[in-house]
Amino acid sequence: MDSFNNQFLFSILIIALGYFLKQTNLLKEKDGESLARVVFNITLPALIIVTFNDIQFESSLFLLIVIAIIYGLFTGFLGIYLFRKESKDVKGMLAMMVPGFNIGLFAYPLVEVIWGIEGLRYFGMFDVGNAFIVFGLAYLIASYYSGGEVKLDVKTIVWKMSKSVPLMTYIVVCTVNIIGLRFPSVVTEVASTISLANMPLSLLLLGIYFRFTFDKSYVRYFVKYIVLKYVVGLVLGISLFYILPFDDMFKYTLMIGFILPTPTSVLPFAVEFGYDKRFVGTLANLTIVISFILIWLMVNIVT
């Protein structure tokens, strides 16, 4: 556990370094956009290839996809219900942020530190279901409650999802593995080298994007959202940990997965549909802090 705590401290220091570089103007937030594209489109897909190329799939792993989708649907509709009395724009803005999690940038670096490749394959399957919720349900909610005329059909949603390089990488790599094929060694070796950069770059990116500005008029929305997200996540995650008859890694995935931060995609959704970008960005940053603290506590308690 001392090793984990040390690695957790190192993760915090890398995030702090990213924030320091931004504050001193050595890096700017706009540089983070380029770095985010590198992570999402290069280092994270490389890590997925390395993680899923040789694993033996079990039925419980596919169940993680189903659970992620069911949980996303449940929390999405719960968010719509709880925010039903708010104005249309506020309801859409808050409800779109409820389902889904930040797994690619936030969870992967921490999981790699705590559980290694074994943990990554579990969280990777959980992220497949999460991707359908983030790019499907959350997008639907955001577009439905937005003020403007938005084209919303199956073709549009599928097109949005197909533009997610990590999701497409999951599908391709898992399909190749299931039918019994393997990538050439040169592909896996190159991917292995590139994947080493995913953890430090992801943590650095979190620091670059870290921003914490409060508008007092939004306090009640902050409180209501945070209570909904973490009370539901903690209650269900801890309950399933003691109820489900699966291995510990499966249960760790759900317990930690349900308290991960708000997905980063909510910010581009806010831009696309005209929601308050500062509010969305600040709330997303707040969930990063809360999730960091909760995960540290949970891991130290149960492992």
C-alpha cells in the first residue's frame, strides 16, 4: 500500500506540474487541446491495443459493458427527473453531465498504477459501455434540451460515436481478439512504446485544464449535482462490491468506476449546444478533485 500511496502522490505532482506550467504561461490551455488530441487519438488507442491484444475474454468482462450501459441509463433518467423543475437550458446542461465517466484521461493512469494491465482490461470493458452512454445518451440529452434546432437521428449519433478513436479501437481490437487473430509483433511493439506516454501525458493534461472559478448563483446546482452523482455512485458501488459473486477486480471496477469524474466530452457538448461553458468546465474540475480523494480513500480501505 505504501507503493500505491507513493504512486498516487506522484500522480498528484504531475497534475500540479501541468497546472504550474499553465499558471506560468509556459503552457497555455490552447496547448492542452493539441495534447488532448495526442492522448485520445494516439497514446490511449496504443494502450488499448497493448491491453486487449492478448487477453482471454471472460463472460464477466462483457457483463461490465452491460452494467455500464444500464447504470448510465439509470443515472441519466434520474438526472432528468431530479432537475425537472429547472429551466430547459439548466435541466439540459445538468442532466447531460450525470451519465458517463472520465475514464480515458482520469481512470486509466490511476488504474495502471494500482492494478496494472489486469486492471486496465476490466476498466477498458467498462469504458466500452461508458462510451455508448457518453456519445449516445448524454449527447441525446444535451441536444434535446438545447434551445436551437438540432438534427437528432440515429445516423447522427452513430456518426458521432464512429469519430471516437478510442471506441473504434476497442471494437477493432476486441473483434480481432475474439475471432482468434493477433496483431503483428511490430504493431504491438510500437504500440507498447507509445502507450508508456499515456499516463504522464494524461495527468499533465488534467493539470493544464484545471480551473476553479465559482459563480455564487450556481452553488445550489453544484451541490445538487454532486450529491446526485456521488451518493448514487457510492451506495450502488459499495453495495455491489459485497453482493456480486465475481472476482475482486470486477467489483473494484464497479466500486471505483461509479465515482469517477464527469466525462470530458461534456465541454464540447456545451459548446455545440450553447450551454454555459464556464459552469460545465468548473463542475467537471470539481468532480476531478472529489473523485481523486474518494478513490484514494476507497483503495486504502478495501485493498
